[in-house]
Amino acid sequence: MQIRHSPPNLRLYLPLRLEIWQQIVIWSSLLFSSPAWSTPKTTTLTRAALLPRPIAAHASIADTPSTSRQQGLPSTTGRSRRYRAASLLPLRSLQATSGVDSGALSSPPFSDSTTPTIAQENIPVLADSDNSAPPPAERDPELGVLRLQAPRSPSTTPTGDPPGQIRPGLKPCASGAQPDPELGCLPLQALPPPPPPRQPVVYLIARVDYFRSSNVFSATDPVNDGLVRPGLTLFTAPALGPNTYFVASVDSNLIRYNTQSQIDYNELRFRAGIFQRLSPTMFGEIGWSNQQLFIAGSKIPGLPVGTRFLNDHGIRFELSRRDQLSKRLSLNTFYQLRLSFADPDIRSRVLNSFIASFNYDYQTNLQLGLDYQFALANFTAIQRDDRYHQVAARLTYTAFRNTQMNVFVGYSFGGSSDPTVGFNGLILGVSLTVNLGLF
């Protein structure tokens, strides 16, 4: 019994392996500006500088009414409250304090060296609920007298210079930035950007296809049937240069028909070639490929399981191009010339294939496509020429970054010099592909 094996149909979309190569090509083509912080100088500013006169030379930080009466000072309730209110006000800046009238400091405040001198911090101070003044500060046995910094006016620098002016003797830095008054020019250098993450060069591609046609065997006597094809592909593309890659793959597929199970078969493919980026939008490849088909069942007399009934070696040349027509619309084109040497030799042929695919990115993960294919097969060992056309509408959904599903429906037609061969029929297909980067 002679088994009629129809020539494998071209993909309804650009081959998956080509899309991966394009991604790898794109992958392969792939300050510290620290401000100068000034160290502010500590300025000791006593609270007495803000108290109204007169105050005795040995008065504490804030005199209570009883202390004032003991020293013969006026002790009216209104004045003592004003004294306490003045003592609780936030301090002014150093420049503002230096302009206080000298008559307001007729008595040297805290002239006794044993009296603690504390500058008040520029924060709101809440008065006690009673009329008592804050207690006098004491010297810490370990830290001594704590000196808190008075707030600096934003209109001046720590050295008293207006902002934007360089002090005499300080030259601008080589970068043109103003030097720090105390640290000078800091030799800061921007760190180089981190290297891009290393992309894997070996991939494992898992794939499940379902294909149905009203003329599944491409015959004039059509048979309506479908087939399931699960498979695994090991793919690698190490770089040989900036735009050159060595590509190789091993494919293993199981083809199982729904009703015609007697002709189920297994497929093994090998491929190797040189992939070249010709321009930002065009790619080329030249290489070798091999296809082997094996009997999967024992329903054919004389052909046990595992019998190889096709061994096809081919030399191929491919060109592919991607043109971005608009923000969401692109056109992918693909051409292949393949010279096939098969066993049995009746399958040897010269194959010219062309694919044009319009892709519209409806959403980030959803693409609509319209595909056209044409194949011209000229057999070299027998008198036979085939012309095959196919038009299909496609929907591509990317569920995850490495998972893609394709659904297509279309119509195939054409002719052949062999009167038993016909290509007219409706087609329907679904495929699910998962790409896993290994190393």
C-alpha cells in the first residue's frame, strides 16, 4: 500500500523560530550628582539677648517674680508675664541678632562663668499651665553645656555670603559647579550603567497544534479530518558577530489524525544555518535542514512501527523583512528557496515559498492578522508541478511573556499537474506555544 504524504503546509504566520531570532538580535544590539553639604557652624545665642532690660548681672535664665523682689527689681505681674513671654519666643538668626540696639544690653547677660549658657532651639515652646517660668539649665556631668544651633536664614550661606556668590580665593570646580566652602571640589564620578542581563542562547519550545481541513490530504477526492500535533523544539542561536548568528534546532513532533489513525506518523527535524542581520528591518539565512517521517502505528501491513518512509535533506536560502506601516500596523514578509533531495526520490523538488502577513496590534497582548501564502513546487524526479495558495485571518493572544496562542481560519486553493492532487478546502487551526529560556 502506498502512503500518500502531502507536502507540509507553510505556517499561517511567520515561523516562530524566526521571531525568536529577531528578538535575540534586538537583545544583542543592546550620576552621581551629589550636592555639596556645608557643615553649619554652631552659634551660641543666649536667651538673655532677647529679654527686655533691666536684668541683673547674676540673674538666672528666666527670673520668677519672687527672685525679682529679692533683688529689688520691679515685680509687677504684667511685666513678669512679658518677661516670660519674651523668654519663650524662638531665637532670631545670627544676622538679625547682631543688629539689636546696644542699649537693650546695658547689663552683660550671664556674666558669671558658672552660669550655664544655653541657646534656644528654633521650635515652638509651650508655656506651662501655671505661671512658673522654665527651670534654669544645669551642666551635664558628662556632656557639659549643650550648644544648639540657631536657625540659619535661607538667604545666606553658612559663611554669611549670599547664595550664588563664590568666596574670594575659591575657584570654580572643573565641572563648573560652585565649590563647597569647607570641602572644596568633590571629585565625584558617575558610575557606569549596570550591564544588561544576560539573555539565554538555548531555548526549549513546547508546542501543541490542532489543524482541521475539509481536504486534509490535498486530493481531488477530499477527506474532511483533523490532526493534533504536539511537539518539542530545542533551539539555540549563539552570536558569531554583531549581526551574525549560528542557528540550530532539533524538532520532534507527533502527528495524530482524528479518524485516519492508520497513517499516524512521527516527525524528526534537524536544522542548522547562518542567520545574518542585513539591515534594521531585513534578515537573511542560509543553511541545511533534514526531515524524517516514521510510521507510528501497526495498521499498515509490511510497515511496522518505527519504519522511516521519508528522509528529506534540503539546502535553503531565506529572506525576511518587517516594515512598520503605522504605530499599530506592520507588514511581515518571508521568502524561502529550498532544494530538496529526498528518499524516496519522488519527493525531491525545488520549492519557492512566499508569505505576507499584515499584523494589527489591537491591544498590548492581542494582535489581529491577515496572512497570504504562495508555494510553487517543481519536482525533479517526476513530472509534477504544484501551485498552492492560502488566505487566512489570524488572532494572536500573548497570555504571558513567553506563552502565545494563535487561532486562524481560512481557505486554500491551487492546482497541480498531477490529476489526483487538489488543494481546495477550508482550514481551521489553533496552536499554543511556550518558550522557555534554558541557559
